[in-house]
Amino acid sequence: MLQLASFRVLLLLGGVVALYYRRPLATAIEYYTGSSLIAACLILAGSIAVVLVALHGTLYPYFRFIWCCIPRSLGSADQETRLDKFYRGQADVYDTTRSKLLRGRNTMLSLTASHLRSIQERHPEQRLVWVDIGGGTGHNVELMNKHFPISSFDAVYLVDLCEPLLDIARKRFARKGWTNVTVLRQDATEFSLPEWANKDAKGSVNVVTLSYSLSMIPNFYALLDRIDYVLCPDTGLVSVVDFYTSGKQPSLHEKAIGGTSKECGWLSRWFWQIWFDFDHVSLSPHRRDYLEYKFGTVKTYNGRNRFVIPFIVRIPYYIWLGRSRSCDVSRFCHAFEVEGGNLIGNGSPSSFAIIKDSEVIPPLEIGKPVIAKDVRADAVITVTPPLSSFHYQLGKPWRLPYYEQPVHKEFRTLIYSFTWEDPFEDMKYLELGHDDSMLVITSAGDNALHYAIAAQPKRIHCVDMNPCQGHLLELKLAAINTLEFEDFFALFGKGCHPKFRTLLDSRISPLLSSIAYQFWHINDQSFSSAFYLTGYSGWALRLAQFIFSLAGVSADAEALCEAGSLEEQERIWNEKLKPVLLNPVVVAILKSPVFCWNALGVPMNQRKMLLEEGSIFEFVRDTFDPLPRSWSFRDGAYFYPLTLRGHYTPTSCPAYLTRSGFETLKANDGKATDAFRLHTESIFNVLRGLTTWSLTRAVIMDHLDWFAEDSKDVDDEVTELARVLAPGGILLWRSAGRRPWYTRVFERHGFVVTPLAIRSGPEVALDRVNMYASFWRAVKPVP
């Protein structure tokens, strides 16, 4: 083989040389033939022949594929005859020619393997049986061995109706020496395993995969019904990857199950259904619709195969993982309905199991209804079978399900890739303990993780209208529970991991919600170079780096981050960086409302509040001036070194990125992370769903700065905070204004309001960020 390959390389080089020297060669041939046309034709034909011979091994499979497909694509014989006729001449080149066309198979198997490992950890005694339906040549079985050893299965069955493809599979398995793999030539709708001869087939299979086969099986209803019957209700997993088409989803619930970008355009639906019908492959939406109805969705991803001509030929395909709908979902129903405050408008499934007394689900007394009957429609989530992917997931009930509303679409990506408030100052005044239940704004999740490390409270409700912020915190929680510290710090400390996609599929995914997995699958390049330069906040970091580079002080910015003393920091700031940041051009950029929102996340009302108390120049000066002489950037004050470098360091990073913080969160199977409930909703709507006195602490950051003065929405929110906070409950917030107008609203609702710090100039920093002009606490009095 090596000699043949060398010969082809030499032949190809010879053809290239002949083309390069075509003019002298043409002159010689013309001399002997007397015709320039003959000479040109001979050179062209010879060159083409040489190239074709040299590339024979690469091109031959595709020529055979085309030859077998075109004249044999039509026919009216039965399914078995059509398959044998179609694949007989191309079975041995099938895997080579489908590697680019049948996208997503490796991802599907990697996801299956990772979820299977998660199931095995909980049920190590469970017998492991895998059925690959429509597995053809056995490519999937060999590929799965890279993700999950085939020897770990008690039995593997490959079911297919096409003898030419099965013959390839038998030879493949014989070479591998897998004695636990059995090839069955059967109709998939009636498949029967040899081990069923002496026992009931119901619930005897753990894993079923369908790789581009569901669309080729005529009676798919019978097939999916049979899979549902034989699948183990507690540990069973169904995995599918296939082409599809789909129109507009009839309901928000179905849209949530189907996932992001499921809908195909009318032209795409029309063209691909007709195209694949020629090969008796059905891309009708009914197959996937029945799949998602028959089983509970665990993960889904909708992609486009840019086959042959990128951006023009875009074949829709999907990856889907699911479970039996008869599995026990009581833990997730409890998390959704009770802990998440979604009692109103929610219908529990008929299979809801009685919640037993356990440490997993503590007893909870539910008080009187807290929501009036005139509830807005967009605040109600009605869940009916099949339930959302939240209920069927294998992980922890962190991310509460939500229906995508128009407001969610306004957030295209992350606004904050890092949290911009100092949690150490919060902890001084929160008096946080193990028995506390708190509500915080999600942001990037850094501060919420800090509270979990420092006090491990009973419940942490993280709320954010931007779904992407929830995706980020969910990724951090899942990564803490599944990765080692080195990989975790590479992701969120350095902001770069070359194997993020591999980690996502093979290790992190079982603990992610379906919507979060879709987001990170689509944005898997976020960690390819510099994560913290992504999102809206990334524009601010890029601008800072550009300005320092343009001014020639990039080295000084790095020196500031590595300074060994406060005196050295102050000198570098005053002599090098301050003149650059406080020049009129930079100040004008910072004053721009477009830049304030798109890069800094500062809304119009907050910007107005800031300008009413002074100029942008004064605000920037008062923010930055006291920091270099107050805090060591190298040893703990991690906020601004991140903006200057684009990454954290082991000595200057949030608590969750320290080894001790990471180990605290990871200890006891991630017990500290069990407290988290992530809401993709407004604070007001989340509060309405919570029972009276169910919270003891709340940190709302600068959230109320976003509202216009005397806004009724603020009054409504404070009313709910007053109801939900228990007596003695503590509420913290920050503001860009020194005396924010809404402090009066809290006082009017009976809170005792205290200013913890108010910035009066450039002399003293309020905390290690010092970006806000004031810091406040409100306490609900004890009767």
C-alpha cells in the first residue's frame, strides 16, 4: 500500500510538471505531428489521465456512489429489495462517501456515551444492552468504541434490512474481535432480540440509536411504539440523528421542545422533501413530531449540513436524545412547581409519583396562593405531557424551563461575560448563613458562586431576562461538577480551551439543559482564543486594549497588573495610563449612549442618572483614581486586570476560580451547587411565584437604575419584595447615583434603608470595582 501511494504521488507530480512545461512539450509534439491542435489535445488528455490515476483511491468511491445512486434512485419494489439493489454496488464505499453527507453522527454518539455514563453512575448494577437500528455497515458501533468501550456493553445488536451493508458489518466486527456484538437482518418495526426468547422484552433495552435511519423506515409509528415498549423506563435512552424539515411550531411548548432554529423556510422544506423522496427517504415533519411526542426530550440540536457548496446547499439535520415518558420526573416537577414558584398555570403529569420523605426533597409547607386570578398570559407556563426537556434531563434541576418570548430575542448574546460587583463587600453586610434563601441577579454568575462558597445557603434564585446569562452560569455549574480544576480554570480563568467542544459533548452535556447545550454547541468557538472578549462586555475590553496599543502603553498596562506595591501601581497609573483614559476622545466615546449600552451594559435611564450628578470625566476620574493606591491588582483585585489582559490569573481571580473555591463547590457531589435555581424571567414575575416570607436575602445589583423615575414597575417590584422577604430580611443594591430616587419607594413600603457607602470624590474607593456611586442596604423590620 505504501509503495502504491508513493507511485501515485510521483505520478501526480509528473502530471503537474507536464502542465508546467506544456509549451516546450507542445512544441515537441507539434514538430512530430504537424498539428498544434493535436499537441494541445494530447497534453490535456495525458494530464487529466495522470491526475485521475493518481487520485484514483480518493475519487473512485465517489464515482461509484454517483453511478449507483442516479440510475437506481427510483423504484417501486418492497423496502428490502430496494435497499439491496441500491447498496449492492456501493456497500464497500458507503462509509467513505457518507462521511460529509451524514453530519452529526459522532456528536450524537458522544452525547449518548456521556449520558450513558451518567446513568451508569447511578445504576451500576444495570445490565447494558444497545440496539443500533438501521446501523448498516457497523460504522456507528466502531465509532462508539472511541467514546464508550464496546466491551462495556453486555450485548450490542445491529438491526438492518440490507444484506450488502450487513456483510460489511460482519467483517468489521470479526476484525475487531467483538463477541458481544450481534448482527440481525430484520425489519426494524418487528425487530426481536435473541435474548427475548426466554423473557419479556418490555424494558429490557438501555440504549437505542437511529443514525439517518428513521427517515428511511416507512412504518415509523410502529417502530417508535416498539422502541418505547422495550426501552427501560428508568435508565433507557433513545438517540437520533437524521435529516428533517419542519414548519412553524403550533405552540410555544412544542417550540421549546424542538429547540433553537428548528423551523425551516418554505423553500427548504419543499426542495429537500422532494429531493429525498427520489431515494425513498422521507423528510416529512411527522416523524420527528411523533418522536418528540412519544418520548421525553433530553437534548436536541438543529443544524444545517453545508454539504458540497457551503451557504448554498444547507440540508437541515437534527441530533436528539430522549427518554421514556414513564420515567420518574417527580424531583423535577417539585423543583419546577414548588421551588421555582410555578404553581399557577402548571399541570402536573398523570404519572407524577408520590414524593417520599428524603434528603433530596425536603418537606415544604405551601402557604396560601399568592397570585391573583388576573395573571398575565406571558407570566404563566402551562406544562402538559410531553413535559419540557427540563423534566426529563439526567442532571440537576438548576435551569427552570421557560418559553421564548419576544423580549428574550432582544438578547443576541451575553451582555456580561464577567460580574462587575464586588462580592466581598456584599458578604460584609449580608450576614449570610446555611439556612438563608436568597435572590440574586444572574449576570455572569460569579457573585452567586461566591455566596455559595462563602456561606452555602439553602437556596439561591438567580434571575435574568437574558437567556445567555443563564446559559453561562449553567455552563459553570455543570463544568464544576464534571471537570478537573485545570480544565475548568483553562475555560473560565484563561478564557481559552482548545478542546472545549470535546469537553462539552463528552463530559459537561449531561448536566446542561437542552437549551443551554444548544447555545454552547452553536457558540463552541467562544473558548477558542479569548472568551472574555466575546459578548457586549468584550467590546469594552477590546476598546481598552486598542486604545492602550495605539497609545503605546500596553506594556505599562501589563506592568500595572504585575506591580508589587501600591506605590508602584499608583505611579504607573498617574504617569502612563491615566493620561490615555482621561483624554477627550476616550471620554467622548464613553459618553456615547450606543457605547454605554452595547459595550458597558449601561441603559439610558442609568446613564441619565449618572450625568445628572456630574460629567463623564468626573465619573471616570472618581472611579479609577483611588483604585491603584487602595488594592493590589496582582493579588486579589481581579476586576481591572481582567479588562486589561482579557483573562484572570491564579492570584487574581474570583473565588470560584481558586482551587479552594472550586473544591468547595465540587465537594460531596456538588452539594453546594444544589442550591441554585436559574430563572429566565423578570424579577417581578419570579417574586410573584414565590410564597410569602420564602426569601431572607436579596441582592439586586444596579437593577433599579434601569427604570425611569417614579416608574410604577419599581413600586410593583418593591411591593413583591416586601411580601416575599421574611422579617429581618436583608436587601442590597448599588446605584450609579449617589441618592437614587427609589430609596423613597423602599421606605414607603416599610423598609429601613441605610447607605453603606456613598462616593464623594476621587479620594476613597467604595470597593475593588468602585464603579458605582453608592451602595445601599434595606432591612425588613421584625414585627
